[in-house]
Amino acid sequence: MADTPAEILELAQRFFAAIEAGDVDAVRAGYAPGAVVWHNHDLVEQSVDENLATLAAFIAASRQRSYAVTLRQAFAGGFVQEHVLTAISHAGKAFELPACIVCRVQNGRITRLDEYFDSAQVHALIDGLSRGVQA
């Protein structure tokens, strides 16, 4: 049975809300077994476990995360989302990362997530958050 556009968009909403909330288990639930995560900056495919380890470190380094979604649109078999991720360090400094995500969806779960962002901006975000943990 094909996922409807409404079901795909609901999955996207739950998935990103889980990241904002720092709920790694709920993020994991959004992924299908064997899902793959790819980033344009290194051209390497990650497993869900590898991706969630990175996410857990990001959550630990930030006291708040939010997505300002500028576009979220379902297509047959997935969705695309453009957003600006804002993370607040433990020291209170805000860092922004504009990104575009393309997700493939099957049976209500993400089977592949491709993330596109400027690597210089992600390094600034990581550096700033790591300093915020020490502050």
C-alpha cells in the first residue's frame, strides 16, 4: 500500500518534532530498518545507528533546537523539506544552519535521507555548540 501525501507529511512533522524535542528513540522510530543517511559534504552513507550517534551528540551539546520550515512537500514515495535549523548552545548563543532534506518513504518510515547544507556553516555550528558545552 502506498503512503498518502498526508501520511508522508505527518511522518515529516513527527520526525523533525522529535529532533527538536531531543527524543532520539522517536527519531529512530521514523527510520525503516536498513535506512541510509547521506550528507553532501562528505558523500558518505551512514547507517541509522551512526546517524543517531551524531544526533545524540548534537542534542547533548544544545539546550534547544528548532526548525523554521520554508518548504515541506510530499511527492510519490517521499518528501522534500527546506528549513533553517537553529540550535541554542548551553551558553545561550544561537547558531543557524540552512539545509534541504530529501527523504524516501516506504510503509510510513524513512528509507533514505539525503541532507544538503554548506559544510562551513555546519562546522561553525559544531564549533560554537562545543564551546557552549564548556561555558
